[in-house]
Amino acid sequence: MIDIKKLVADATQWRKGFHQHPELGFAEHQTSKQVADLLRSFGLEVHTEIGITGVVGVLRNGQGPTIGLRADMDALPIQELGAPDHKSQHKGCMHACGHDGHTAMLLGAACYLSDQKTFSGTVYFVFQPAEENLGGAQKMIEDGLFERFPMDAIYGLHNWPGLPAGDIAVNDGAMMASLDTFDITVTGKGSHAAMPHMGIDPIVAASDLVLRLQTIVSRHVSPLESAVVSITMFNSGEAINVLPESASLRGTVRCLNPQVRNQVEQLMTDYIASYNQSPGLTVALTFHRGYPVTTNHLEHAAIIHQVATNHLGEQHAHHNIQPSMASEDFAFMLEQCPGAYFWLGVDEGDSVALHNPYYDFNDKVIEVAIQFWCSLVTQQLPLR
């Protein structure tokens, strides 16, 4: 029988190793190899190169339902500023979002379940690449994830610094916002800065547009809905004495409701059309649809809440809390397969935010997560 304390210690070392050797999206070659090697050592059937660097481990134990458990593996292009013993050895790259912890915890669950086999059915352990802005979930789906590994349900977790360490939170609907991006090019007529009347100033027009875009949320979207329109880049000009020919704006749109998402895109399109009625001024919008809203299926959100309540107690199982306006490409998987996405608290009162150069995963929650994953599998795939 496996020693859970030794398993947690091993998983902690795996986690620190992943942290020391982070890899960006679709470049998780060493991470994927280590994951695949460990899964094979546990006796699982292993499939690699799904979604370029994705890995799926298959654990069967007789007839029964099928369930998928997902962890993301990629790091971020951030220079680590903290100084843990396991500090990143790759310049400009670090695990600032805790995916090292997600991977290690799911490996721990795979190890435990392969040893105990306290379930009847099949568990698919899905190790996903490129969650950070690159759509690795969608790439795995395009590579036949759900056709090759049919699942009755799929579940994913993310560590959450705003939640007490070891607690679980899940919503019946939206957990994370959609993420869309946009590019706007404003083209006028260049001129000498001393003679602005000879040109058509794109900077003034773009500045006015920045302010008008903020009224989408404040005056056109219901106060009962959530949406964020952020201009994050404003570029124009190359010389101090020249009014440039054009200006460009870039930014993001985040919503918790698909209908509001459509509304915001249409309003942006309408605003741009009104600017194009100005003589000599041309404004072009390119709207890029990105991650959908991460929306849980009601039945499976209830399952997560029930397992959390049974496993941790009611005071540590949070239900229907405030969703986040950040985004998550697990949303693509939930569009294709029933399931739920939930948060695992890591906060002990001194946690820094995700995507912070000082972030380091809280190893104290590894045991809780391994046990939770195993409890979820045992409940959903009861031993016959």
C-alpha cells in the first residue's frame, strides 16, 4: 500500500523541479517527457504529442464510467524575482501561475489511484500545454482529445491566492470571463507639428475613441452584468515635430455572459462606423475572439461542491462566490464535454497574486488536492 506522506513528499519534489525548469506554451518538451515517464512508472497507458506537447495518461479498472482530470503545464515569460531554493533556472521564464503545482498534484493523484484502484471505470489524466493565451486546450481538442478519450465528464482546478489554503470554491455557472482582443488603426493625414491645420490628427481622434470606448461598459451594458474593456496599448508617431499619419490602439474585452460579449463587440463595431463618417479619417477594427466564458455545468458543479463538503467540511467548501474577470482556456473543454472548473485556495495571509514575479506555489495544499482528486474519482466511479 502506498504511503501518502511519501507520495506528498515526492509530489513536492516534482513540483519544485518543474518550477526550476519552466517551459513556455507548446515548448513544454522536458516537462511533458517527465510527466509521461512518471505516468508510465505508475503503470498507466500514456499518449503524447496531443496538442503538440500535451500528454494523456489512461488508468482503467474494469467496466464503468469515464472521467477526465486536467492540469496545465506551461509557464509565463516573466523573470523570477523571488529567491526560493528551487528558483527558475531559465532566464525570463517562471511558473508564476502555479501550473507546476497543478501538474505535480495530478501526478500524485495518478500515482495513488493506480496503486489503490478504488474505483470502477476509466480515468484520463489530461496534462495540457499552452494555457497562457495560446489555447492549448483547443489544440488538444483539435487533435481528437474527446474522440480518442471519450469522457462522461472532465474537471479542472486552479490554485487561488484569494482563497484560504486548502479550501475549494465552485460556481454553478461562470467561474472565469471570456477573453477577446482587438486592434484599432486610426488613419488621418500627417503634417508638420507646427501646422496641424494642414493635416488630420489621428492622435486626437484615437484619444477621443479611448474615452468613448469606456462608455460601453458604463452606459450601454447593464449594471447587473460584468464586462471590462481595457485599452492596453496606444502607439503613434516617430518624431517630436511631426503629426503622424496613423495611431493604433490595442486592448482586451472580458465578459461573464456570452450575450454581453456579443453586445460589446457590436457596440465597438458601431462606434468605429461612426468615426468613419468624418472626412479624411479612417478607423479600422479587428476583433479577435479568444477564450469563451468558463461556464460550469450545473450537475458537475454540484458534484464538486458535494465532494468538497464531504472531504473538507462545509466551512471549507465555497459555493457560488464572485467569479473572476481573468480567463481560462479550460472553457473550450467545457464547451465540448460536461464538467466543472474549480479553485483550490493557497492563501495563508501572505500570498502574492498570480502572474507576480515573486509568486511561488504553496506546497502545503498538495496533499489536500491529491486526496480531493481521488475522492472525486471514487465518488464518480464507485467500485463495483
